Amino acid sequence: MGLASNEPSNLSDEELINRIQKGDKESFDKLVRDYFPKINKKVRALVPPEDADDVTQDVLLNLVKSIDKFKGKSAFATWLNRIVSNRVADYYRKVFRQRNRFIIEEEIIKQEPAEEVNNNIEMEDLLMKLPENYREVILMKLCHNLSFAEIASELGVTYEAARSRYRRGIKCAASKIDSDLLLTHN
């Protein structure tokens, strides 16, 4: 016996979300089953493997908390991608804070200048100022040593688009460094 057209398995994302917002748990389960592999794949491409499950869980928790706020002004996949990007950014902020705290504590014990702390904080600030699509590619390339072919596959873009985003991201970062230097030295 086939499923009726009103069963969650035959509904579009927008119809599923409409049902979810009305309290339909089956529709939410279906939505999570459909999107979990995509979420997990993207998170695994952006954070170290040992932390990917935690970040994926954060994404899903955020989805549960904020699904009622989805208004359909963009595609659901686009909205969900923003949640993934925000949770990944939160992860890196947390990692930078923890690393900086550890370095600061070491520097206090050693009574040496904390130049590395300032460099890490500046690097975090710089990354957070970059547009998301540049930041993603730079993190994938520099932190995870992915090839442009792997980055293109993970992001669902062409090889040339991945290379272009990386080059533009580096150029954008360099311009932000230069403009920050000009502002501090004038």
C-alpha cells in the first residue's frame, strides 16, 4: 500500500515545516532524517572530526529551538545552512577563546609577553569579518588541509569556484589587515 500524499514522506520542505510549526512530530522526524546526512557532511568538512558530532548536535538543537522562526523568505536549505554556519562559527570562537585562555595562563606563569595571544585574537577577529563563503573555504583549506577538489565536493560548487573563493577570501583578508593597520597607525 503506497503512502498517501498527505503523509510526511511525500511533502515538500515547506509543507513539512508548516506541519512542524503546527506540532507534527512525524514531519519533524522526516525533516531531520532528510537533512541529517547533509548537515553532518558539511560540519565534518568544517571542524575537526573529534568535534563534528558535538557541532552537528548543536545544529540540530538550534533547529529544534528555532524552527518556529522560519518564515519561508528563503529556501529551507538556505536557512538551515545559515544555522550550520553559525554553529561552526560558534565552535571556532569557543576554540579560540579556550586556546587563548590557556596561552594567557601560560604567559602569566612565565611572565612573558603574550604576543601569540594577540595574534590569535586578531586572527579570529579577521576570520569573523570575512564573508561566510570565503571563511568556509579558508578554514577548509588551511585548518583541514583539504584540496580544492575536496572543498568543491563538500560545498557543492565547481573546482574553479572553490579556488576563486579561496583567492578572493585571502585577498579580502589581506585588505582588512591593510586597512586595520592604516587605521591603527594614523
